[in-house]
Amino acid sequence: MEVVGMMRERSLGNSCTQLYRKLAEQHRLTWMQRGIEYMSVYEPFAAHQPGLVVPEIPPQPEIPLPHWLMSIYLPDVMSHVEDVKAKLTSTIGSVLKVDSTKELAKNLAGDAARTVQWVTDVGNEHGQVLTCVLTTAEGARLQQMGSGLVRRYTEAHVYPPKVLHVDRDCCGPAAGRIFRGWQDMQVRLDIWHLMRRFARGCTAASHQLYGVFMSRLSMCIFEWNTEDIANLCQAAEENCDESAARRLLTPRELALHCRRRTGRAERTTILIDQLIESLRGDNGLDTLGKPIFDQLLMDKIWSEEKKHIQCIQDPDGVQLCTSRLEHGGEAAWN
């Protein structure tokens, strides 16, 4: 049980082999200490009886190998599976996000290398990964993953999620086919993926205006809560007006204390169109004369993404910002 307790404390870089080496070192030191005590007991007898034969120190017992350590640890883990599931049911989440990537599939080694192409995972608003599957193509055979997640919610007697953020197929019926039974769930396009689509229209991420463009694109999509801004301005500078206090607020203070949400679809479309037009021609050149946009590619991307502006709007009746407390009871938003 002591070994099991040590296995529970494993972390990154603390493997079974590392634990085996530590146990071997501890056993070796203990064996040497007991050997010294053993010889010290016989020393007085050997001094008075020259012909006394001192027995040899018993050999050090062998330490179980790392696979034995894992074999006793796994049954202990399995005995707590139900408790772990019970704890997870309280944090399943009401806002889910589906994301797919090829980068994790590239890290597979051994026999599993090059057997899959995509990794698809589902996370919640707490930053926890609820499920993860490996597939040979993006979006392939995800019905089993969806049905398993629906079954988990049903068995835990938890209400279905209210919002599902996806990285693709936001306008199509794909999400409904994967998560059958969640009819009232609202599907939205993840804003980060929308912004990355616009980034493909830039000539290079190292362009001097790339950061400016992405920052203003975020400003076109989001708008700050005016009530939170007014309260923060009053707390920051009581003797000045709101416009003057706004200039004194740092981006970190805004992100920490103020909520934000997406603006209206019509307003967002106009602002993004104005942003793209403002960086065309000479206004989009860097000091070396390189434009920030690939004009044809950006025009194509913008024409395709206009219809998805409606898909990134905050869902009705769902508060995506959560209140949290920081140092000294300071109210903040996450």
C-alpha cells in the first residue's frame, strides 16, 4: 500500500521506472545500514573469541520490476473508477466545444504511428476534456463518440448542454447527427477558428501589421459591457469622467473586471468590411513595401465567411461569462 500511495503521487516525468530506481536506492541504503548493525553485534564476540566464524551478511532481496509496480497500481485505480465518475458528473458542463487537430496525431510513436490522421476531443467550459477519439479523417465516424457522450449525460441525470461550439459545419446538420437526442442545443462557430480563417488571407504572421489586424478583428467581433466599464472607471478614477478613465484602463484590467459579448451580426459585418478596406493598398504595406493581404485570397475568404457571422453570435439566454473571486475577495470575470 505504501507503493500504491507513491504511485498516486506520480506526475509528469515521474514514471514507474523512476519510482523503481528510488525504491532500489532506498532498499540499498537500508540493507547497508542493517549490515553495519549486524556486524557491530558480532564485533565484541569476535574480539574475545578469535576462532569465532562470523556469518556472512544476508544478500539484498531483489526489488520488483516496474511492470509489477504498475500491475498493483492499476487494480487500485479501477477500484476508484465509480468515485471518479461520480465526481466528473458534477462538472460535465453546459457549454461544450468540439475541436479537431492533426498535430497530436503526429506525436504518436511505435505501432500506432501513422495509423490515424485526426484527433477530435470534446471539452467543457471548465477546461476539462470529456472525451477524445482518434480517426483516420476529419469528422469520420464520430457518431459513436457522440452517442457515448449523450449516454453519459443521461446516466448521470444531468441536463443536456445548452451550447456547442464547433470548428466546422456550424450551419449544417452534422452536429445534430453526432449528438442525437440533444435537440434544444444551440450550435455556434468557435470565434477563434473564424479569426484563424481570416489569418490565412495574410501574407505572413511576421508582417508588421499582422498583430494590428488580428487585434482590430477581435474589436470588430466583441464589445465590452458598458455597465462594467462604468463601474471600473468609477473605481479607477473617481474625480474624472468616463472617457478620461477609459484611457487609463489597461487591457488586463478590462479582461479581468469587464464582461464582453459579440455585437450584432449586421454591425460586425460592417466593421470587418471596413477593417479589410482600411488595410488595402498603401495602408497595408510594411516598411519593406510588402502588403499584409493576399488580395484575391482575402476577398475569397471574406465572401465565404460573411454567412458565418451569424453563427458566432452569443446564444440566447446563456451567460458565457462566469464570476470568480481572486485575491482578497476581488470580483472578476472569467
